Amino acid sequence: STSQTTRETADCIFERLRFQITRLGSATPLTSHIFFIFGASGDLAKKKIYPTLWWLYRDGFLPERIRFIGYARSQITIATIFEHAAKYMKVENHERETFQKFVELNSYCVGHYDVEKDFQHLNDEANRLSKQESAHRLFYLALPPNVYESVTELISKHCRPKPPGWIRLIVEKPFGKDLQSSNKLSEHLSKCYVEEEIYRIDHYLGKEMVQNIIVLRFANHILSRVWNRDSIAAVIIIFKEDIGTQGRGGYFDQFGIIRDVIQNHLMQILSIVAMEKPRSTKGEDIRDEKVKLLRCISPVKPEDVVIGQYIGDKDSGDVEHQQGYLDDKTVPDNSTTPTYAQLILNINNERWAGVPFILRAGKALNEKKAEIRIQFRDAPGAMFDEDIRENDPNGRLARDELVMRVQPNEAIYLKLNTKRPGEMGFIIEETELDLTYGDRYQGVKLPDAYERLILDVFMGSKINFVRSDELQEAWRIVDPILELVDQKKLPLIPYKFGVFGIPEAFEAAAKHGYIFR
Ligand code: NDP
Ligand code: BG6
């Protein structure tokens, strides 16, 4: 059956990766790897990094000779870290033995983020554990940004492996707060590291459907012919969450939704949706095209922005929905940080001039969803107008739309007009050519974004990581708006927890030519 074949294909891919990893180890039989987790006591380490390392280890993706070292200030042990991470690791009973082996490869080192001798001690510990001063070293910075500078400097100074061992530094967002602070961080990093050593993670680049955009666009002639302003009326990239800040308000309030989601995740998706065809699938070729595209976007104008903040819905039966953003104890009482934003961008190049690219993101809405909608222009001519009006006096032929659902339930579907089956005459209805992954690829496990990305770092592949010039361009586009938001110069629209969205945003999108269906 088809799903059987697909399953086999997926297995083949995983086998090939596993083979490449094994070769990575066997080409240099003496070389081992050390994976350091900075901020090992924290939330991201517990929820994502440790579980991901375990899954990669369990599935045989990691090099044979490897050690994992957690580092943080807290006086805890590796056992405590594993206790906290246990519920995210999802260890099955039959995996207990393998899990125990994984646990034994882990250790934890207590230290400050700005004390030289703590880093010297970490280095000694790493040499002792790996019994090799030239082991390759990967550093994951699961830390708040205020300590990035000292940590990266001290790692470079005291924890570099002896050649031929390499060092790779994985940096979590936020990469700065605006263009200036981002450039400052980039300058700092470039003093201590060469660009090849830096992996700026944007976990949306590790999502299946985001990776699929490149294939869908460039491996299908039928789509590449219509992927331009002649055929496309509008593009909308949507991020929705059905939860509020949930205790992360302290972090979130300093950033807001534009910095937290739009400047990075949505802007990355936009650049892949709109870039020209890269020369090859090599990381540099793809990233060159993304930057070229971003350079064609002018900074967002205030009239193209809608921002909002959620308030509690006192009538809701759901206790969480009764709490507004300002009710979060970690948020200052008078905060005007947006939890919802819509930005409409224009790409001033030959392919896209005049086509609105609408980036919309919001927390505390009615559902969790991320999707890309490519809306095509109206079918020309009036051939079906009378048939449509017979059924609906205000009716019009719906536009075709290609939807890529990033999450949940990955899917690609094309909305089309067809004749309602069995009816006499032309009764037109919308239907879908539907590729829902859960139906088509039954039984295929889609790896978590972090699994792919951490594996990429081991392999030295940078396709799915953000280059410093990309970052610079993305900040340049949103910077003027962030300034106005920070100065409270844009109206902040309140919306109730759990609503579908903000009407003002829908109206603005419609004004730019996106027809809501
Ligand atoms: P945490 O607040 O949990 O911080 C991680 C660790 O850093 C803490 O355990 C603590 O360790 C140390 N730390 C915390 N605050 C400070 C401080 N002010 N000064 C020095 N050290 C401090 O952060 P997260 O794990 O949530 O996030 C880490 C990074 O990952 C951040 O950059 C965040 O933006 C990013 N991120 C997080 C996501 C998540 O889901 N949590 C999702 C996407 C990105 P100790 O005191 O033991 O040294
Ligand atoms: C993070 C943001 O980068 O992405 C969070 O900081 C957001 O605020 C998260 O909740 C969403 O990620 P995902 O993979 O759950 O869509």
C-alpha cells in the first residue's frame, strides 16, 4: 500500500542519516564528542534539550563515543535534572536499559557564568571524562541572554578543544532585542568565534512543513510557474496559541509577540516562501537567497500594524481564560506589551511587488495553529456569475488557496472550486485536494524540530540555522515599529482570552486584498 511504501521511504532516510553519523565517528575512530548544556537547571533544558538528546541517543543517531555535561549555578545533581525532565523524556519500559546507559553518559558541573576558574574547572572535567583533549565539543546555550556575552567569551577562552577537535556553539533566541543590541551580540560573537562555529537556532526551521516549503516550491514546475504577483493576490502567515504566558510573563514582557515570534519564526517562513530559487540545497546557497529577499523588504509602516493585548474573559467557564495578561503576577501592572500583532509587508522586487505579505501572531486565542496561506487571484471573466447569483445574490467565485499547515496535524491542501456532484447545472462549491500527513503517511514518525536541529549541528549542516546577516535584515524590518510600540505610540487593542482574533487585523488584511474564507 502507499503508506507502506512511505513508511519504508522514511525508514530509509533515517537509516541513511544513521549511516552518515556512524561514518562521522568511524572516519576518525579516536575522536569523541562532548555535548555541553549550559543552563542545565532551566526550563528549556528540561523540556527540550535533555529529552531530545535522549531520543537521538535511543534512535542511534549520536556518535558512539559521546559524553553530556550539564552546567549551571544551582547546587543540584544530574539525578535532580533527570527527575525534572522525566515527564518530557517519555521513556518506554522496553527502553529502560538503553536509558540507563544514556544516564551514565551524563554528568553535571556547578559553576558561575562569569568566573574564569569555573570554566577552567569545566574544561578539566571535560578532558577527564572524555580522556581526550581534542574531542569535538558542542555547547548548547539554554540561558537567558544577559549572560550570553560572558559565557561565550569564557567558553572560547578556556573550553576550546585541542586540534583537530572542533567547537560548535548553539545559541538560542532571542538574538538581541533590536537591531542595535543584535549587532552588538553578533560583534561580540565574531570576536570569539568564526561564523562556521556559530549555530543560531530558530526551531521553526526544524519543523517538517517549514522544511517542505523548499521542496514544494522548487520541485514542482506546476507551482513554480504561478509563484508570483501575476497569480498570487496575498500571502498570510499565521501563528496562534490557545495559551497565555503561563508563568513566562517575566521573559515575555521584555520582548512582546513581535520579537518573540514574528521577527524570527514568521520572518524565517516568509523568506523561504518568497525567496528566489537557490543554486543548490547547500546551506550557504539557501541562506544567500533568504538574505537577498529580506533586503527587498522596507521597514514596516505604522499604518500596516495592528497590536493587541489579551484580557480575561470573566464569563468563560475556563479558569485560565478568566485571567488576562496583566493578571499574570510576573507581568508589571501597567504593561503595554503586545501579545497579538499583525504586520503587513511589501517585497519590492519583480516577483512580489504589490502582493501583501501578512504576518499575524497571537497568544491566548481560540486555538493552537501555525499555517501559511497562499491566496491566488480571482479567476478572470464572468462565466459563472449568473449561476452563482442564482444561489447567493452576493456570492462570488471563491479564490483558490494553497494552505500549508505547519501545526497541528501537518497538511498541505489546495482549495479549489468544483461542480457540486450530482446537481444539474453549475452549482459551484469549494473543495480541497488534501494531503493530510496523518492520513497519507500513517505510522511515519515526524521528528521533533529540536531533534533535527541538534542532529544538524552534529553533522555540521547549517541550512536550518540563522546567519548573522539574515538576523540583521529581520531586525531592520521590524525595528521602527518596535520603537513605536516601546514608546506606546500605537493603539493597543484589548481582546478577550479565547477569541478567534482581532477584527481590526482582519479588516486591515481585507483592505490589502486578502479575502477571508
Ligand atoms: P530559564 O529562565 O529557565 O533559565 C535557564 C537557566 O539559566 C536557569 O536554570 C538558571 O540556572 C539560569 N538563569 C536564569 N536566570 C538567570 C539570570 N538572571 N542570570 C544568570 N543565570 C540565570 O530559561 P529557559 O530555559 O526558559 O530559556 C533559556 C533560553 O532559551 C532563553 O534564551 C529563552 O529565550 C530560550 N527559549 C526558551 C524556550 C522555553 O520553552 N523555555 C523556548 C524557546 C527559546 P542557574 O541559576 O542554575 O544558573
Ligand atoms: C518560542 C516562543 O520561540 O516559540 C514561545 O518564545 C512560543 O512564546 C513558542 O510559545 C512556540 O513554539 P511551538 O513549537 O510550540 O509552536
